[in-house]
Amino acid sequence: MKKYQTFVQRLAASILDAIVFLPINFFLPLVFNINTEGSVSWSLFSNGLFLFYSIYAHASYGYTLGKKWMNIKVVRNDNEAELIGFSNAFKRDSIAILFLLLEIMLIAKHMDDTATGSIIVLLTSFGWLIAELITMLLNPKRRSVHDFLAGSVVIDIAQPEKWQGNFHAEKSPEQ
């Protein structure tokens, strides 16, 4: 169904959310002369702030600013009229939290700028990306791994009459 065909919107929403955080991640260190390289505290602050934003926004509204601008919403898979809530929003971002912990561990062990650290980050990130894409492409609701973890699904809310019409058109005449 068209309401689940959200890959391009999800990708664009991720880019827009990154742009929203550009002032924090780029300009804040410049203005306040913050050394961000190899800084556990900076990593916790910047990534932690983004994770808080993501969890709060998905739990409270069903979307981040990027998703709102792209007209998509994260809702419960078992009841698309309900938001996912804080517990499921946390589950949805749990892998990102694990990646943050991995980054902090690498920084703390002074491996973040080494070849080994780079390989670890590259392989885990690439593996996660592939898992997300495969699961999204192999199920009819286009749910990614993090959607399965949270019991969520992303729907297109731009023109619900279009996908509702398509849904009703798929029903047999007896219904």
C-alpha cells in the first residue's frame, strides 16, 4: 500500500534532522571554542541531545521535524491511530544508543582515530545499514529492524485519502 512506501521520505527526513542539528554540532564548538575531537563529554552531549530529541519527538508527536516536513509519522504497528509512547520510542532508538556507547568506548580507549577503531565503526555501521535496508525491503509495511524492536510502523500522512482509497479498492466486492 502507498501509505507504507516511505523510503525516500524517511531518507530525506534523516537529512533534514541532521541539518536541524548542524548549528549544535558545527557552530556551537566554533563559537565556544570546544575541542570535539576525542571528547567523551562532547560525544555524550551532542549524540545524547539528538537521541533525546528523537525519543521525545517520536513518543510525543509521532515525528521529528524532518518527518513532519516530509509528511510521515511513526505509529504503533498494531494500532496506527496511536503513538508509540516513550518505552517504544526508546526501543526504537536502542541500537543508536548502543552505537553511542561503542563510540564512547572507542574514545575512552583512545581507539577512535586508529585503523582498528575505524574498521569497527565502519563494519558495525555498514552491517546495521544493510540489516535496516533488507528488512525494510522484505516486508509489505516497509518496517526496518528498529520498527520491529519498537512495534512501530512509518506511514505517509500527506494524503491519507489516496492510500485509504487504494486500501478500499483492494477489498473484494463481498466486503
